[in-house]
Amino acid sequence: MKSRSFGTGYTSRPSGPRFRSAGDHSSLELLSDNDGSVVFGWVADGVLFTRFMGGLNAETGYIYATRLSSLVGPAQSIIFFCDSSELKNYDLLARSAFARVILSSRRKFTSLVMLTWAEGPSPTSRALAASLGEPIELLTSVNAFEARLARQAPLVSRKLDPKTWVTVDRATASAR
């Protein structure tokens, strides 16, 4: 796994995972399965963050999209940072669910910044970016992505500490 100045992994707290209560917006949410994980949530006022790690299957993608939609719904203006540099594979249904959430509220997204693989954006990354529309930036440098994120969310390092993440109850999240 790549070392990151903002967090090194997705291990749970020593006392076991916490589960999100309805009003808890202080921590990022962790949604994981046997394929991989996604961490997401608000890192500052109006700044929404997502990091994909490993694989994203259809079920987890749907649950993530459902939760993302509930976060986006009441917001007026959103700067969105998405780290997909550690995404190994994804189900097309998961990708479609994600794209539908963004597109259904596209006017709220004043900026989309996506970190892709260091080797450069793949054709599918470029196609996703094109479908999401402007303004969108595809970055390949972890340092550039983190610097940009830190400018928008100065206290982001606290939020990206895996010890503060809360595990999403999959059954409750998918029922919403």
C-alpha cells in the first residue's frame, strides 16, 4: 500500500469498529467487504471526500451511492475530492450508481478533483470524467491531490485518520 501523509490504511479501531448513528457527521464513513473498501464523508464545510481501496462490487457500490446521495442532498455547494488511485477493479453497476448521484446533483458540484493511477488516467477514467462534465480535474500526483485537498480542508489530516472512521451498517444503509 502506498504511504500517504493523510492516512495509511483502513484498519479499524483497537476497540472494534464504531457504527454510525443517524446524527454523527464528525467522522468519515467506512464501507467495506471482501473485495475492498470505500471511505467517504465531509472533511470540511462543503468539501466532500471519497477514497476507494481494492475492488468495488455492485452491492457496495449501491450502498455507497445511497449514502453519498443522502450527503449531497441537503448541500448547496460541494467541492468533491475522489481518490481512486488504489481502486483495483469495479463493477459497472457500482460505477453507474456513483455517476447517477453526481449527475443528479451536478449543479451543486462546483469542483470535482479525482486522483487516478500514477501511470495516468485510463480510458475508462477519461470516459467517466467526460460523462460527469466540467469542471473536473484528473490528477496523477498524490502530492498535488493532497495539497489541493489541504487548501480546501485545512484540518483534513484529522478526518483521514483511520482511527476516527466509523463503519457503515450495511443493512441500515441499503434500506435507506
